[in-house]
Amino acid sequence: MKINKIHETKHNYNELLKDIELISVDNDLTDAAIILEGGAFRAFYQEGVLDCLLKNGLSFKCVIGVSAGALNGINYYSGQAGRSAHINLRYRHDKRYIGINAFLKSKRKSIINLGFIFSNLPFIPPLNLYKLLNAKGELYAVATKMEDGKAVYFKNEELSFINAVKASATLPYISKPIVINGEHYMDGGCADRIPYKFAESLGYKKIIVVRTRDRGFRCKPNFEKRYRYTKRIYSKYPKFAYNLSKTDEDYNVLCDELDRLEKEGKIFVIAPSRELDVKMLEGDLDKLKEIYVLGYVNCLENLDKLKDFLNK
């Protein structure tokens, strides 16, 4: 508790979190799939969107999360509004969660200790594991299998699901992979950043995508340069290194596809209405709160259109 007391004096968490309500909801499930893009701490935007959906009675039969989206997905699926935001705002500067101390104490030697946020945390209601594992819908965490560089879609009925969520959010270059059933896994975004095609393969006709990049964003790819150092870092996993190196090119193609599908009314997209000026591991809590609010507001602005999309 000593560390928590130190951080309580540095940041007025009660003021920061006072308008982010912690509630549990039990909405009826709408027959649709929602896809949650990753993006490290840009996913604060997504947390605002998801809390808005929960509080307005919108829970979906299928939730598919990638990377930080998988972490957000478990709280959304379990109906625990505000939980993601409270964890990440209150504990962002806890040395056990992020930083050199987390690296030294983490079994996986990562500067982000995902095990910490799955522990019992003061001020945070426990994750509703019963609902997470037994609800009538389906929840997926997307991870990348390093042996072949392909995406694997872990379902919440599997015993290894929590480890799969951690694997999905395990960032390349700065973290060690997670081993599940003898295979090595890492960030799902290394293979499938926005898996709308997987949702289609499950038979869903209504697909909602929650972005963490504005619609106009495109990567500046440089495959040759990236592949030179990536193949050295992951020399044991050549297929993974190759796929990881070309993710920027693949992402730009994917963004173009999403724009087309959205215009044709085949998917519904909620995306930031402006560029999110936050770093991958942003430490400015005011900035993070600001993009949470932006997500909530953008979702409110789109609620009527979303309901029309679901009902048409």
C-alpha cells in the first residue's frame, strides 16, 4: 500500500475519476459483433466508447478484441463500465504496472506488467470471471502465433483465455512472448489488427468496429528497414518477423477497405473525430482522460445512427 499512498499524493484520483462511474450492467445481447482495435494507450478512447455503449443498453453477442482492445473487451463483455478507465488512470504511474521496476519484477521481463492489472487492486471491483466465462455470447482475444506468424482467435470458453488476453496485449520488441500449450504468442495486431473478416466468418451480418485511429490516418511504411532489424530480433521465428515487418502496409490496405465498407453501409465504424495526440505509453493523465471523454462523446453522437444500422 505504500506505493499507492505515494501516488495518491501526486495525483488527485478522486477528482480525475469522479465522473467515470463504476457500475455493472446486464444488458440484453444484440445479435452483432463488435471489433476492438488495439493501440496501447490510445485505447483510452475506446474505453469511453464502450462505457457509453454499456450505459445506453448496447451489449453485443460477439466481442473480438485485439491487443489493448482485448483488455478493454473483457470489461465490456462482463458489463463492468468504468473498470478499464479506473485501472489505467489510477495505476498508470504505479511502478509495479509500467516501467523499469515492472520489467525487473515481471516474470516475462516486460516494461508492462499485465499480471499486475489482473491481481486484486485497491479501489477496483474484481473482474466478473463468472460472467466472462459463462455469458451467452462469445468473446475472442486475437493473438499472433510466433511459430507461423498467423493470427489465432482464442474464445472465452478456453481455460487459457486470460493468458490469451495477456498474449494479445504483449507488445513486440519490448516484451517476451507468452507460452500457451507449448506455443509462443504475442500481440494480435502483428497479424490481424482489425479482424472484421473473422467476424464475417462467424456469420455475423452486423459488424461494428471501434477504432483508435482517426479515419484519415495512414502509416508510413518502410518494410526494408524494419525487416532488417526485426529478422535479427526474431531470428527463431522468420515467418513472424516477416509478417510483423509488413504490418504497416497491410494496415493501410485494411483502412482503405474499412472506408469502402463503411460508405457501402456494410459495417459501422466509431472512430476518433480528431487525431489522438498520445504516446504509446502516454503518462499524461489529463490527456488520457481527455481522449476517454472524446470517445464517450463520439459514441453519444453516433448512437442514433448505430441503432438505425442495427435495425435496418
